[in-house]
Amino acid sequence: MGQPDAFHSGAALARIVLAAAAGPGDDRRMKFLNVMVLVAGVLAAWRPVSARPNILFVMTDDHASHAISAYGSKVNTTPHLDRLAREGVLFENCFVTNSICTPSRATLLTGQYSHRNGVPVFNRFDSSQPTVAKMLQAAGYHTGMIGKWHLGSDPAGFDRWEILPGQGAYVDPVMYTADGERKYEGRYVTHVITERAAEFIRQRPKDRPFLLFCHHKAPHREWTPEEKYDREFRARTIPEPATLRDDYATRTDALRENRQTVFRDLTRRDLKIAPPSTVARGTPAWQQWMGEVPTEVIVERDGRQVTLTGDELDAWKYQRYMQDYLACVQSVDDSIGQLLDVLGEQGIDRDTMVIYTSDNGFFLGDHGMYDKRFMYEETIRIPFLVRWPAGATAGHREKALAINVDFAPTFLAAAGEPVPDSMHGRSLLPLLRGERPADWRTSFYYRYYHDPGHHNTARHLGVRTETHKLIHFWKKDQWELFDLVADPAELKNLYGQPGTEAVTAALKTELARLKHELQDTDAFAETQPPAGVDGAVRQLRGR
């Protein structure tokens, strides 16, 4: 069995000390002092890897990996997230198994697919079932949940929790605790969540490791930035993605029928277009006006008012959407820097596993869309950055397929706890050391249920391998097949094309195998959110 990293570091320093002592030099006294300095360095640096690291899990809402500069973003720069990548591990191929908010959060807690944990759409999460938080709490961890919960039930398994009601608000947010609620007047939600997370770390019991879920609202729709970044990004011109005006040729009806396009579906509320002074805020007329899709917009250019329509209006909509979205991301990036500073201040940065991810990916105008749901790369792919000086290889970029059912097993394995057979994932710890097991997955299963939902996204399931993707929109009985090597933008549907028979048959076999292995019995195939839950959930006993 290999020695811990700290052992190798200490041994290397010891060799340096011995070399220095044996080297030439006439001044024995100075040589002795120099050796003592090196010995002090050895003693300071050599300490064993913590067997039970602290775990700081930071999850944002709808943050696409291609809006992080470490992932090659062409639209923004994220220095603090880049630091996580530079000092830790960047997973290039991390994915969700159901690209939507509440199901993803249930998967985080349970390590299970949606059909097993009972949350295929916006269902209320049954907090009585086993979760990673409960398991680590029972193992002696001090556990906390700060920020967006969005599971319709009180958090369980946490020594301390403070959560947003439903989606929460960007400005003047209300936070619920087990004892009541508090409104943070005049505050921005990302700052509040960061502040509360920092307080949790500072006030933790010092004799126990901690697990902290720090869950941001940003950059969720309606993308309201804090003032300084609002001003900064309004002055920027954001590069358009190559597929912004995708015509969906060769794709299925599901894509053409979607209602989450930048040009056709963003509302005046999304675009921050103020109503006329004659429309009173909060009235039914105001609500109707804000919810409509504008067909023309009046803007000021070069000191005069210009009415935008057609292609000019479409280009303007993309800019407004992206300016607000990226401004929200910038506040989150600041938050990462602040939390890393707190860990350093507390002297626990080396033995704390810091993870950054998102509940799902997001369309940034890709294929003309915003939002998520579809099994396309932009929305199933998520950022996954892990900085853990005591246990992860700094600067490593991992290419193996990771999925969000792996998160809970990873936390348990890091804490030295057994991973239950009921969890569908497996620990990512070997990958953090750059050691891919020979039997690591080469494919994964995906299933989306929320149909028609908010955006008329057809329900579908599929399989993704390292080179191909097969999607079945089962209500429509239509298929899409993509060669991800030759066509990474997924513009050419190959299903039914001559010469693809063998790969199609192989992918259908793999899809059936995974579905059977995961015991997906189609129990939720036709499910819809319970009445009154979808889009209107309030936590804490139905308030």
C-alpha cells in the first residue's frame, strides 16, 4: 500500500536536509544553522493526511461549465474558480442524470437516480429516507446546509440549516431556520449565503470535521445582478455562440417545439424592461405586461431613441440575457474567493475538500436557447472542481465520465465510511489522485420527465458514451443519434442514416442494459408535479 502524500513530501525534504549537511563548506556554524532551518521546514510540512477531511460543497443553480474560464469560457473570466482548478482537480466530463433543479438536489443527497429517490420532477423530497448528510452526521461530522434547498421539505441530517423559501429572492432575501425566519433587508442573496457559510465554518466545533452544503441561488432566472456587476456587464458585448441561430435541421420535433428560446420566449421581466408609468407595479396588468414576450424594444443609442425589431432585437435580447447571467456568476466567483480565505484564516485549508459544481448545466444561447432539461451537452455537463491539498493532485484534469450520483459516495469514502449498496454511484477518490480504475464506467444513463413543464420540453431518456449519444423522446417515438467526436455541437442527427446501423444497435443495447441494471421500471414515465407544488413550493410545513 502506498504512503500518504505528506509522507513523500516529508521524505523529500529529509533528503534535502541530508544533502545540505553533506555538502561542501568551511563555515560549520553557518552550515549547522542552515540545516536546522531545513529541519524546521520538514517538521512544519510533515503532518499526516487527515483521515476525515472537512467537506465544503458549493453548488450553484444553472451555472454552465462554459461560463468558467478554467473550462475555456469565451464569455467571462472567473479567477477564484480558476484557482480551484489550478490547485485541485478539474473534471472535464461530469454530468447530471436529470437536468433540472429539484431532482438534481435529491440525487446529491441520496446518491440515487430520480426513479429511486422519488423526485423525478418538483416532488416534495421525503426527508425520512437515508441521505449522505444523515450518514456523516451519525459518523460524527458537524453538518450544515446554507442557501437554496428547493426540496419542499425541512432539511434533515443537519446540525444547522438556514435555507431560502422555494427559489428565494436575489434582493432582500428571506432565510428560514428550524426556529423561524429572517429577512436580510438591503442585502444581495449571494453575499448573505456566503456570510452565513463563513460563520458556520468559524463557529464549528473544532474537535470534529464538518460537512457544509453552501447552495447559491445564482445564476438562476431572472438573473438579477448586484449593482457593481450590473454596471460592469451592461457595458460589455458578449460573443455570440456559433449555434445561436440553429435552424434545428435533422433534429426531432422535440427541439423545434421547445419554449425556452432566447428570441421567442424571454419575457420583459427576464429582459428587465420597465413597464409604462401608467401600469402600477404588482397589479394584474403589470404582471401580464411583464410576462409578455416583447416584439419591439426602444433603446437609447448615440443620444437618440431607436426602436429594435427583427434581427436587431434578437441580438439585443441575447446581450441582455448574457450580461445579467454573467454578472450573477461574477458574484459567485467572488464568494469562492472569500470562502477560501476563511479556510486559510482558520488554518484548515489543507484538510478541507472544497468542491464546486452546479445542479445542472445551462444553455447560454447555444442552439438558440436558455434553461436546461434537454440531454444536450451544454445542459447535462456540469462544472466539477475539487481542491483538497491533502488528498487531490493539484492541476490535474480528469477525463473519466463522472455523474452526480457519484457525489454522495465520494463524501462517504473521503470520511472513511462505507458506501451503501442502495447508491447508484461510486467514489471519485481514485480519480482525484489521477488513478482511473480499470472498470470505470464508459457510459451513463439519463432520463428527463418534466413534460410539458414550463418550457414544453418533451420527456426523454438516453445513453451517453465517451464518443456517442442516443436520445429517445419516447412520447413522440423519435430518436436522435450524435457522433460527439465528429460533431461535438450536436448539429447532425445521424439516426436512421445509412452506415449507422451497428452503432445504433450497440447504443440501444447499452441503453437497455443500464435501464435494467438501475431497475428503472418506468414508474414515473407519465408523472407530473403534484398540484400546487410545481413552481410554487414553500418550505417549512407549507408556509
